[in-house]
Amino acid sequence: MNSLVLPGQFQQLDIKSLTGLLYLLEERNVGRAADRLFISQSAMSRVLQRLRQAFDDPLFVRTARGMIPTSKALALENPVRQMLEQIANVMSAPPFEPQLSDRTFRLQTTHYQAQVYVPSIAERFYREAPNASLDTTTVTEISLLEELDQVCDMTLCSSFIRVPHHFERLLLGREKYVLIMAKNHPLAAQPEVSIKDYLAYSHVLVNLGGRAKLPGNDPLGKLAREKHFALRTPYFMAALEAVGRTQLLFSSSGLLASRYAERFGLTIKPLPFESKDIDYYLVWPKAVDQDSGSIWLRNLCRDVVKAQIPFPTN
């Protein structure tokens, strides 16, 4: 695609100046054109002077019968009118109507949020916008930083995902970390799990696809080095089912585990140490901040997540 190159003087023109040119062509009178542009007659004369310099043409010639446009001014009338009409159409675009839209929306989530929230998001999405499409992809710890051209409308992520500065951010709420194990695990029958018991068994690690600090390790201090990860996987559902079939332990947000506890034979217990809650965010590129369709999707996702997350923000 060839780049558009405009003459330097033309680049200095603004919409107001081009509108002034159109009014002058229609009125053939500086005073009447100034009134339509809501400026003084002297200011209108300055606008005309900028137009003459930009187009290197007098544009209008004063005669006994009034202002007569030059051939260049007449040639400019249709292109300028079309350009201003197109700009006006963009600025006065009709509001987004989900029921009428066939747009494809792009949503990024972690694996965890895809399992927890996307089914409910899809249910409401297709109820409100039956002809639209929802394209979901996976976000990793650093993928938002690596993508130079952001093509997503929004991203659901946790505080472990690194978000670029050119993104807006909305805190949705938080979840607590819990200890997940099989119902028949030796620790399941104990009223409390000690740190010694916690470190005596191997663990599952869900890898976010980056080098994020492991959740839950900081409170353990030096004891964290004794924690053995026997299974690493990027998939939460695989982790939960594996825990239900083994004696592995899994420290994670509790909402998804509670939904599948019966299906996978799981028991959920408090961690034997204090762990920082995990925050969940809605983030989106500033480039789509005012896009009416993206705003609709953000509001939809916000409402769905806040209705389900254990500790929503006010």
C-alpha cells in the first residue's frame, strides 16, 4: 500500500478551514460564511488567507458582483464536500445494536478464566447478539507485551499477566487460594493440614506460559524450596482431574475446583499458611476504548464475571 504524502502547507489545514472553504463556495460572501462558521469576519478572512497559501491559488476574486471562485476553488468543492461528509458520518455513527450486529469480537483469557467465565459470557453474548461471533484465544504471562498490533477487543486476566501501558484496566474482584486434593487423599480426612503435611506430598503446577512467580510460594519463605512439583501443565481442567486420580496436591483459586469437585472427586481445604488473594481484571487497548461495540462487550463481561466471582469489587 502506498503511503499518502500531502504537501506541507496542506497538512496545516484543519477541518474548520476546509468547512470555511465550503461555506465560501456556497455563500460567495465572507460575512455570511463567517456567520455559519460562528467566527468573526476578520477571523474568516484569516481562514481564507490560510486556504490560499495551502492551495497556492487566490480561490476567490472580488468583483463588482461579489466573490467569484477560481477554477481551482470550483474543482475543490466536490472533494472537500465528500471528505467532510465522510468525517461527519464517522463521527455520527449510529449506536451499536447487538441484535443487528454480525461483527466478530476477539476476547483473550487465561485457561482458568476460559473454563470459569467464558461459557456464561457466551450464553449472554449469543442471547444479545445472535448473529455476531466471539473468537477467544489464550493469553500468557507476557503475550500482551509481545503483540505489537493488538487485535483483541478485551482481555480477562489475573494479576500474574503483565499488561502494557497502552491498556486500560478494570478490577473485577478476587478469589482466594485453596488446597485441592482427591477425596480419598490421606490428608482429606484430617481437620487441618499442617505445612509439614503440605510439603510431604508432590504438587501440580499450572504454568501460565511465562516466568511468573509461583503463587503461594512467598508465604512459605525458604520452605518453598522443599515444594516438589511432579506435574506441570497449562490446563486447569487437566490439573483438577489429575488431582482427583492421584495423591498430588494443587494450590489454586477455588471457584473452578468447587464446580468440578463432585465430578472429579475432589476435596477443598484451606491452605496451611496465609496466601495473598488473586485479583482478576478486565483490560483492553486504549485504541478501542470509545468503540461502541467494544464497550458493549466489556460491560457484558464485567457483569457476568462480577455475578460469579467470590469477592467482586463494588
